[in-house]
Amino acid sequence: MTRRTSTSLSRAVAAAVLAAAVALGAVRPAVAQDGSPAGGPAGAHPVPLRVATYNIHAGAGEDGVFDLDRTARAIRSLDADVVGLQEVDVHWAERSGFADEARELAARLHMRYFFAPIYDLPPDAGHTERRQFGVAVLSRLPVLGAENHEITRLSTQVPDPVPEPAPGFAEVTVRARGTVVHVYSTHLDYRSDPSVRRAQVDDMLDVLAADRGPKVLLGDFNAEPGAPELAKLWGPLADAAPEAGATYPALDPVTRIDVVAVSPDAGVASARVADVAASDHRPVVADLRLRHRAG
């Protein structure tokens, strides 16, 4: 299977967003568990990197209240260098005040960002901005590149959908203390039929296979890591938090569908599920140790 890329419109949107994102300043790097800073020149020692994945439920908690400040506080509490977000609204609907959530969260957190729309629809009546919904990546670290890849999807926006390639698989390449890292944010199909998720796994692995160096896959998989349709992931990648606990629903979690997965050259020092309730999911945080590889 060949590597799939987004449509020209998605690439244009991605380029514009990336240009704006790179203009944003980054806050101080994270501090590793041993107290050493994640910034500074790379050497022979493993490179520390803290990552997180968080389905933000379009900025609403299980209480149904939209509160992007609360979402930002929850993300800030993770103290992560790179965060993969799912269910991100950009001028999408009244439920989120037609806010550009990716840009606003990045501004609140002083992070760079990349937004990868799954859906890109005409403006709502009375509005001028296109309605978009998708995934995003926030980064404290320098962003070297970003791309919105296509994977198989079953649309929720058309009647009688059929599985077909659609955008919304975000890849951001960052530099961590001299090491180039590929970080991906994904949101897999939610339906009980596993066939679309199985196809999505194949598509994501095609994208990852084309990249060299450490890789971190962040996302809401809508299936437990042991689900048969996810089996092909494990080998090229490893589950970073197999003992961290359930993530959904946030107030009384019973299932682990939010996952951090890493390539063999990214070791895991620790991982946890954060006890925050700004969404209907809980975030997962992992402290990684990367094998140094310059770009």
C-alpha cells in the first residue's frame, strides 16, 4: 500500500496553520524526572521527552459545560512537551462558541500548534469561517514540519457513508534536544464494527514506515489496546502505559481507549493517567527517553 497524503486544500490549510503556529513562542522545556532539563545540547545520554494524549471533547466536560479555560488548565497541569489532542473544534458549532480551539489553546499555553481537520465544511449561517473538526498537536519544542495525512474513514457528515480515504491523521516533526521526533495524533472510528479501525491501523503504519527516527503515536483509539483490530500496531510500536489504568469516561473510567504508543528507539521511563475532569476522557502522560538521532 502506498503512503497517502491529504488533498491540496488540506495541505494549504496545514501550511497556513503551521506558519502561524511557528510564530508563537514556546515556554521552557520540561524537566526530566532526574531533574535534568530537556533542553540543551544532545549527547550520548538518552533524550527526555514528556508527551500526552487528550481527547478534549470540544472543550466540554462530562458536565456538558463548554469551558476552554478549564481545558487549558488541564493541559497545563500535564507539563508535557508535546500534546496530541482529539475532538478539536475550529469555528465548528455553537457548542464551542464557534471558537478556533486549536489556536486559542496554543495562545493560552504559549505553545506552537498544528491543526489537522477531519471535516472542512462551508460556514454556518451568519458566519464567515469554514467549519472544521479534527485533531491537533501542541508543542513547546521547535516544529520542523507538519502534515495532515489521509486514512480510511467512515464519515459522520454524509448519508450512507462508505469507508474511504479522508484527512485528519496529524504528523508533526519536532526537535527535542537535537533529536528529531515524529509525533502523530489520531482519532480512530468509534463504531462497534472493527473493520474501519483495522483499515486505519494499516494506513497509519504505512505513514509511520516512511519516517525515520523515534516515533510517538498519540490518540483516542476507541478500542482497548488488546483489541484484535489493533494487533498490527504492536511490534512496530509498544504501548507506553499498559498499567496506567482506564481513561473513559473521565469521572468513573472503566475502559482504556486513550493510548500513547512509541517506537523501539523511544524508551518509557514512566506513564500515568491524569486525574482531571475537563473532558469526558482522561489524558495519558508518558515520560520518554529517546535514542539520540539528529535530523
